[in-house]
Amino acid sequence: MVWLKLAKTVVRLPLSALEMCSMDSLAEEDFRLLLDALTQCVLLHDARTKAIVWANRAACVALGFSVEELLPLKAHDMTRDDLKYRREIAVDAMDRSVANGPQAYEWCYRSRAGVDMLSEAIATYVPLRERAVVMVQFRDISAEEAMRQKLRSYEMRLREYMQDLGEGVAVITPRGKVAYLSESGRRVLGIAPDALLEKAALDYCMPVDRERLIAQLRGATKRRSTAAQRYRIVRRDGVERWLRITCRRVNIDDDLNGVLLHFRDISEEVATEEARRIEARMLEYAGRYNAMGEMATAIAHELSQPLAAVRNFVEGAIQRLSPLDATADAIWGLRAADRQAERAAHIIKSVREFVVKREPVETQADLRDVLAEVAYFIQLRARDVGVTVMIEQHDTPLPIRCERVLIGQVILNLAFNAVEALTDAKQAAGTVTLATSAHDGAAELHVIDNGPGVPAEALGRLFDGFSSSKAGGNGIGLSLCKNIVSRHDGRIWAQRSASGGLDCRFALPLLPCA
């Protein structure tokens, strides 16, 4: 046994407590030096009264008291005035250490200077021969607690920020499982806050889009996010929605490894775009009807001639059928009537094909052919008002990809505007020239008139909505032209012609020659 004098009390420690020293005897001073060398703070309390009976050097330095000064101190002298650190809590931990072994708890010690020191304490019951003590080892965890508090604060802030986000955040593992899903992401996908993430990421995506999503995930890198792509998905509740997804690869200390997804519900945006497409189609359809209304007089005049001829030939054939030997003359008359009827049918068919409502289909076409198809209508309109139309076609094909009817409508609108401008200005020898050309990889169409033109300040906004060069015009026709050309990745503009009139042009990308 080793006898040790702690402060004014003599206690006897069993030799087993000092077996690590590999000594049969150890002087009291050596034992004191051994405990004082510990960086861990140690306080010995009487197991019954809980009074302090000894403290090592680390405890004295931390608390700012000597051993002699510590002995008479009570709990309220050494801790914060807080319900969380009242004396009963520490006493209870010491009492439980007697029956249940070492007890860990947090305690706030207050130094002589009044500095609070949050500590992690472990109370261990030690039954010495002379008296039973509770050894309390403690260490300052103020810095750790401050860091934990800061992390909790950051976590709460991040949670609050993400709570109101309309964008979902998810982490997809290399095996395609959802390792993390933000609360906003759960709302987007229709998943309850406490529901398990049972489905794989691809299970939410429509089958037709899965290969494309896989390609996007595989193409993710750490440097930058992938380009945003749209996908149609089915939520947990069975509702179909549209998502815009970007992603990049993440690998943080092997704790977070996979692809980080940012996704947003764009269903309303897609619906708005679809509504605009439908509205544009209806506007184009209405524009074609408007163009046909303007041509109605000329078409009626053109149809009246072949129909009148049909009637004359039929009446003549009837008269010639009276004599039995007049069969040849009758056949000639009927055939002539048939040709005139065919001519009338051709006119009606041309009008119907132009005005009929159809789904837009882009095909390869020669811009020269598109001009040739509508030139007939332009010439009809111009001839009735005494305007000359000249066609100047490019020498070589001008292959483009377009919706033929819509590009034809643009040519008609521009040409009709030119004819009207010459008519309103009472221009003598009015001429409209329609020309095709190639320039800088684009096929161009020019509509040039020798009229009075428009003011210079109006040229830049001629194709904007509600801008018109005609008295009483609303500008919808020219705005529609700009809309159609823009949809074909082209551009449209106006400038003064060499004769002082207006030169309206549009350019569409040329296709590579076969």
C-alpha cells in the first residue's frame, strides 16, 4: 500500500492503482508529480459530502485557484448561475458513479477571473482505504462547443434558406440511388417529408427521356455544371410535370460522392410556351386568311373569265349537237370547256392550299421555287392597280429549310405592302421587283418598290408590332413576317432602295450543297 497526503487528509491507495509505474514503492512527492503532469484537469471530491479534497496542477491553473483555496469552495462559487448547471446535477452524476460506474456530463466551471469554462466531465467512484472519493476529470470544450454551435447555426440557416427554395437539390450515387434530397426537392417530386427514398432517380423520369438523363449524369464534371435540359417526370402522386435539370460531380472527403442535381419545376413555363406556339399558329392562320381576303377581288375576276368561257362552250356544244353530223364540233367545244374548268379548279386549289390550316412541317426547298409559287397571286393583285411586277431569280439553287407556306406568306405580305404603297401614293409607272440572291451563307429575298419610301427613323422599327407605313395600318402583317423569319433562324430588315423607295429583305441560312 502507498500512503498519500492530499492537502490535510491522509489517504491510502491500493498498490494496483500504481502498477503501471512498475515500482514497489513510490514517494508521495513522486505520485503528486505524476498527477500534476497530466494535462487533464482532476478534482477529488469526498464521496459523501462532495467537498473538494484535492486538485492537480492542470485544474488549479484552469480555475485560477491553489489547492488550499479550492478546498472551502462550494459549487455556486465555481459555476455559472444557471439552472442547467445547478449543484444538484453534478451531485447526481457523482452519486450515480457509485452504483453505475463512470458518468459523463457537461458542466460549466467558473474561474477566479469570472471566466466561464464549459467542460466535459467524467465522474469516477474510487473507494480508497481511508475514504471513498469521486474523481472528476474534466477538460475545456468551450471552443468545441462554440464550433458546434456555429455549425448548428449554419445548418439552421441553410435549412431555412432551402426551405423556401423553388429549386430541388439531390445527390445521386454512382449506382443511381438518391443519397440526399432537399425538402424543396421533396415538394417538387411530391414526396412527404418523412417518406423513404425508395425509388431510383431514373424511376421518376419518363422512359423516353431516361437515356438522355443517363448521358447527362455521365457527362457531369467537377469543374462546371452541365447545360440545363428538360425532362418530363412522374411525381410520387402520379402527376406528370416538367423539370429543368443541371448537374455536376461532387466528391467531398469520400462522405459525399456522386452527382449533385439542381432541378426546378418548369411545367407552367412549358405550358406558357405551348400556348404561345398555338397562338403563333393561330396568328399565322389568321394572317393567311387576311391575305386571301385582300386577294378576293382579283381571284373573283380571274375565276369569272374561265367560268364564263365554260358556259359559252357548253351552250355552243349543245347547239352543235342538234344536227346529227355535228359531233366533231361538239366534242371540240366540250374539250375547250373542260380546259377552262380545269383552269378555274387550279385557281381554287391554289387558294385552298395556301389558306388551309395545317401542322407546320419544315422541308428542304429552293427559295426561288417558293417565290415562283406565290408570284401568281402578287401579279394578280398588282395588275388590277396598274403596278408592274418584275421577277429576278438567282442563277443557281438557293436551298433552305423552311415551312414553305409561311415563307410564301412573308413574301406575299411584303409584296402586297409594296403594291399598296405605290397605289396610295398614286405612283406613275409603279414597279415592284422581287429578287433572290445569295450573300454570306444566306439566301436573300428582296422586295423593292419605287414608291415614296418611309422616314429614316421608321426603318428600324418597321417590323415591330403596331408599326406601319400605311395610313390606318396596324403593322400586324409586318410583325408577323418578323416572327416567321425569326423562327427560321433568319433576319428581316428594311432600307432605302436606290430609287428612293423601300427595299425590304429577309435572309435565311443556306443549306450545304449536296
